[in-house]
Amino acid sequence: MASALAEALIGLTIVTAAAFLASAVPGIHQQPVWPFSWQFTLATVGEDADFRREMLVSVALIAVSVLFMAVGLLLRRFRWMALILLIAAAVWRGPSFGLLIAEAYPTSFLTSPSGFSAGSIARGQTLFARYCVACHGPNGEGNGPAAAALRIRPADLTQPHIWGHTDGEMFWWLTHGIDDPGAGPGGGLVMPGFQAAIPDEGRWALIDYVRAHSAAVSFERDPAFDTPVPAPSGPIACNGLPAAAMSGLHGHAVLAILGATERERLPAGTVVLAVPNEAWSATPPEAGACVATGVAAGDAYAILAGLPPDQATGTTFLIDANGWLRSVRHPGAANDLAAAIRAIQAHPLEQRHGASHEHHY
């Protein structure tokens, strides 16, 4: 009976949320506003083995209690004992289900409208240098010159936790700030909000830059890094291919080369994308190849390389058929490029909905 009531309440909550979202956003061109201060998440139990074990034990004990209750009702025996057991299990193990709940904001499920464009990434770098370096440091490691005077150290934006936050969560924090957990409700912020200083598109650009910079660090630490990060979007010019933007190359493995066009023999179906930078000006692409024509493309790819533009020449980027960035290879890297391309041709990444990193384009 208790389990049926719980299921009914959960169902009612879901229906209410769906009805609210359906009425609050009357068209598919608008993004949803989340009406609750919490959201369901598997991130905590997915990342911590102890929490995962606790959750499994709790589910097993409560399931056994519910089964015992069902048998008692069916046989008309042990009903009160089964009810007491169910209540005891719920009281004892129920708090564990808090591991499946995370704080949420009205913007939690928004996705960046920027398209992860090269221009947005480059703009975000400029804004980061102006507004964020003092606390987060030039490399985003939380060690800026103002960090020492703060009670709580600024977040290290190069650590894997960055992929556990949605675009919408980051946008909320950049807009309204982050509450100080030790100061109580309304007691202060550990990070200020920038709604008055930076327009909406600028805050989305900051998110794009943080994502791109973090991806560069992640690829440097782990060449097998496979969190879906899109290649920068932007205009391109192709010779023999009907594509005017990066999205037009979906279906092809792409080898992007920053500031150079030299390349070895590549597997069939590979499209070479030359990305001009300060060291190399764009020239018409060869047959079957493309060139990035956006003015910020070189800067965006240099950010993904994790190098200053004047040092990033010759860096290559492998992009799979679904548009996901799969590897960043600095000049002189001892790798079998052809084999790496064949691998991403055979196994393109799919967007993992519901994963810790929800960054859609």
C-alpha cells in the first residue's frame, strides 16, 4: 500500500512537471524552464563506488520489504509484521535515495544557443581574461591572484567535474552567482553573478570557452578522452563537396590541420579541413578538401590545442562522422594517423543522453 502510494505520488509529480513544461513553453523553438529546485541524477552513484553500493543495498532491502508486504496481503497473514518491516526499511534506508537528487535551477535544462561556434569560443576567451582570471587563474586552475584572499578557493575548471555540469547550470551560476554554503540562505556568494556586466550571449560564450579549454586539458591528460565535445562550428569552403559549414561534413571523418596543409596518405572518405592561423593564410582547398573561412577559426582551434596561436601550428584534430572531436595531436606526435582515422570511422561517438555531461548541439 505504501509503495503504491509512493508510485502514485511520483507519477503525479512527473505528470505535473510535464504539464507545466508543456504549457510554459508553447513551441519547440523555446527551451524549457525547470519548475523544481531538484532534479533526478545518477551522477553521484555513477561516480562513487561506496555511494553506488549504498544505493543498491537500499533498493534491495526496500524491494524485499515490498515483496514481503505483497505476500502478506495476498495470503492475508503477516500483514502487520510486513507493514512494520516496510516502514522500518523505508525509515532506515530511505535517506539513501537522496543520492539520486541534485539541486536544480530554472535554467538547468537549457542548452547553449551558440552552436559552439569558433567565434563564441574566441569571444569567451577574451571575456575569461577580463572577468575570470583574477580568481580562476590564466589556466582556469583556481589559483588566480585574488584566490588566496578568498575563504573558499575558486573551482579548478580543468578538472573532470566540469563535464558533470550542464550548460544550463553553468549559465545560472554565471548569471546569479554561487551561494556560499557556509553563510546560510542569502548569506553571501562565493562567486558573483555577471548578469549586469556580461550579456546573455557573452555568458554562453564563456561556457563555450571553458568547455574548449577543459577539453584541451583533458586530451593532454588522457588521449582516450571520449566525452562528446563538438568540433567548433563555422563557415567553410570546399572543393568538390557540397558543404558550407562544419555541419555539412557530418558523415565524414575529418582531419583538421591548424596552420598547415601537409599530410600523409589518409584512408578513403577522410576530409581534410585546413584551418588558417597567423602562420598560414588560407589558400583555395585541393579537390575533396575544405578550408575554414571564419575569422575566429584559428583562435578556437588553438584553444582546443591548449597552446598559444603562434605555437599551435601543425596541430591536428580528428573529428568523427557525427561531428565529435576525438583527438588532439600536437606536431611530432608518434602516432599512426591512418589507424586512428580508421578507428573513428568504425566507431563514431553517439550523444549519451542522461550522462553526466549534457552538452548538446
